[in-house]
Amino acid sequence: MPISAGDLRILRNDRARFDLDEFLSRPLVAHLSTASVDGTRNSVFWFLWEEGALWMILEEGYNTVQDRVRRDSRVSVGVVDFDPRTGFLQHVSVRGRATLEPWDDDRAGRLLDRYYRRLRGYAAAPHRSGARVGGSRPMSFLRVLPESVLLRDLEYRTAVLAKAPPARTPEPR
């Protein structure tokens, strides 16, 4: 059953007053962590926040995310919006369960359009029809249903840092 941000138990640090839905609507990058027999693995994805879940495009046979999720569906996802010039820093951490879902042209179009239109200036995303986007491998979706969400505002002010004394460099030996 789809959930919305309003249905989730959301934890926040004292300063995190930003809206989860608005944050996840930004064209940011998600870091997906999965378990493997050799330890955790981290993969980077574009994502879509829709129907109370994070959706990511998977290319069959390109990586081993599908195999890891089939063995253990527990995942965590980190998303950061950061501007070092201003000190703006917001972070969302999602813990939940992942499922492998069939391809959906409409969903893929919405996901790709948000990145191509906003970041690259295209009128629409290229290569968005059919279950084979840009290559010959079949495509599917990874759906992450959150069980817990943590929002953090870690903003710092560069003006404060500019007034700080320079870092001490170690004496040569």
C-alpha cells in the first residue's frame, strides 16, 4: 500500500525543518547501500520519490544490486543537498525494504525528465520508451519502501569559517 511522507515516522535533528517531499523532489543523487556476502555495497542512482517510495532504474546484468536485494531486501539510502560556497547542507537517510519491480514507461519518463530537464536543459529525456533505455539490456525498477526516515539540517555558515583562524599545519620533522 502506498504511503506518503505524512504517514511516516520521521526523525529530525533540531534544525531540520525542511519538508521531506520537497527535498526528495530535487534532482539529487541517492546512495543506495545493500548487503553482500563481502560486506555492504554502495551504488549511486538518480531516483524518483513517488507513492511514498524511492524508485531507481536498474539495468539487468549491469550490476549486482538485483542479486543482493533478492538475498536481503533491507537497504538504506542517503541523499544530500550541499553547497560548499554557502554552507547549505541537508541530509535525508532512509532505511527500508527494496523490491524489484517491472518496467513502467511512464514512471521512467518522469524520473528521467526531472534530471534531463532540470540539469541538462533538454525539453524531454532521451531514450525513454520501452524497457531498454539507451542499450540492449532489459530494464526494471528498484522500489524502496521506507521504514524509517531521518532528516538532518547540517548547515554551516562560510562567513563564520572565514573568520576562523587557519588550520595549524604540522611542524616538519
